[in-house]
Amino acid sequence: MQALLGIIFHSLGGVAAGSFYMPYNKVKGWSWETYWMVGGVMSWLIVPPIAAYLTVPGFVEIIAGSSSTILGFTFLMGLLWGVGGLSYGLGVRYLGMSLGNSVVLGFCAAFGAIVPSIYYNFSPQEGKTSFTDMISSTGGRVVLLGVLVCLIGIAICGKAGMLKEGELSEEEKKKSVAEFNLVKGLIVAVLSGILSSFFSFGIEAGKPLADAAVAAGYDHLFANNVTFVVILWGGLATNFVWTTYLSLKNKAYKDFTNKQTPISKNVLFSTLAGTVWFLQFFFYGMGESKLGNGASSWILHMSTIILTANLWGVYRREWHGVAKKTKWTITSGIIVIILSVVLVGIGNSV
């Protein structure tokens, strides 16, 4: 029952993460940096402490009482993850919901599944699996095989993108993805996928914060909400600096006073996107507390996002007009990525 609840919570989080970009598609007349900044302020600054206060009212005291080393390292992981989150938005912007999420989150799933084990290689902890342990055990090798299969699935999805690039005219590509650019999108997506996995690393680094919440008598189901506050401070720093730079450079700050755009609706949709985005980690924390395994939790979360995002891609007709071979290629890539999730699950159970 605990495992089933964990799967349900992760699925809810994955649906939220795979859907959050949809409200951004309703924003009209604003630059990317403008609506990304509004959504980011909600998802990194406003909503996380509200969620923490509602579930762990003493989270401020827990953070204040933690060592600077734990806080600093957790913040650093959030800072690096923030670069991944920033480029994630660009990846979806250039590749679309389907291909963008498959490539970005495939890499994210693969690296997020093994990064914590590498961390425990340098900082051993009782009950935690190091990368050396993974290599030397049957289950660990199955997990690594799953990661390899995941990367193969990503390569197949990338091939589908290349086929799409060659089949459709520029006008046809822009119908579903306004700024479609395969080369630029793939470069950004690979960078995003690798750096986004550092959120998994941040959760492991900030585990003492969650443990302190449980020790203080709070429900372990919500303990990770304390860790998220610190990680997301790092993400806020990265994204706020970059979007502010772009806003000043492109004079996009004028969007907030441009009455030729639906300002109120744009703020509403951007705020909704940011709030839905945070819900992925709210439910992720609940799922992880039930499954009790970072690698399984992370790759289950990522696979649900990939499935959800591809359903939205179908809804947005992002693969409309391409040959059957191309459609089968993207479908095969997604199936291979899901197979990798199964392998990682089997490996962890062993």
C-alpha cells in the first residue's frame, strides 16, 4: 500500500510537471522572459514557503537551526538545477511539448537516477547506495542498464525530431511550435537534462532538513517541503538574474504596461503555470516519502512527465503532417524510455 501511494503521488506530480507549460501557451503578446519571470516568482519564491508553512509550520526554525554547510550545499544544487530549469523552458520553446520534454526529461531521468549514488561515493551514509555499490551488485547493474536504455530512447526521440525537421516546411513547423529550431533546441535540451538532475542531488543533500522536520514531530509525508524551500532559493537566483538581464536588454519590462496585450490574463496564466509547476515537487516529496528510494522516485517522476507532455503534444498536433515512419519513431523512443523506467524499478527492488 505504501508503494502504491508513492506511485499515485508521483503520478500526480508528473501530471502537474508535464502540464505546467500549457498555461504559458495562453499568454499573448509578452516576451518569453516576462512570463517566465512571473511564473518563476510564484513557483520559486511565493508558493514553496506557503506549502511549507501549511504542512510544516516550524520550517523557518528548522532552516535557521541547520548548519551552513547543509544549507550552502543544498542551495548550490538548486543554483545548478536552476540553470537546467531555465534551459528547460527554452527547450520546450524550441522543440515543443512532445520532443522537448522527451529529450530534456530523458536526460534528467538518467542522470538524476545515478547522481545521488555518486554523491554517496564521496560522502558515505549508512543505508545509502554509492556508485561503487551499484557497479558491484546485480540490482545496481540493472539500474545502470536502465539508464543506458533511457539514453537510447532519447537518441530515438532525437532521430524523430530530425525526421520531422526534414519533412515539414518552416510554415508547417511553426503552426504547432512557433519558434521550432531543432539544433538550438537539442543543444539546450541536453544541457537542461543534465543540470535539471541536480534537483535530485539537492534533495539528497538537504535530507537533514527533512529529517529535522520529522524529528520535530511533523508528518514525514511533507518533510521534504522544507528542503524544497532552500533548493528553490537557488533556482530563483539563477532564473531571476537571467530573466532580468534579458528583460533589460530587450526592454521586455515594458510588457507589464503594454495595454495592447491582455495584461491581467497574462499574469493569471503565468501565475497558474508557476503554481502548477511547484505542485510537481509537492507531490514528489510525498511520493518519495512513501517509496523511500531516490532513484526509483526520480525516474518514476520523470517518466510520468514524459508521458503527460507527449499527450499534450498530441493534443497540440505537434506531429501532425509528418510521415508514419516519423510518428512510429517518436512512439518507439517513448516506449524505450518507459522500458528504462521498468528496468530501474526492477534493479532497485533487487
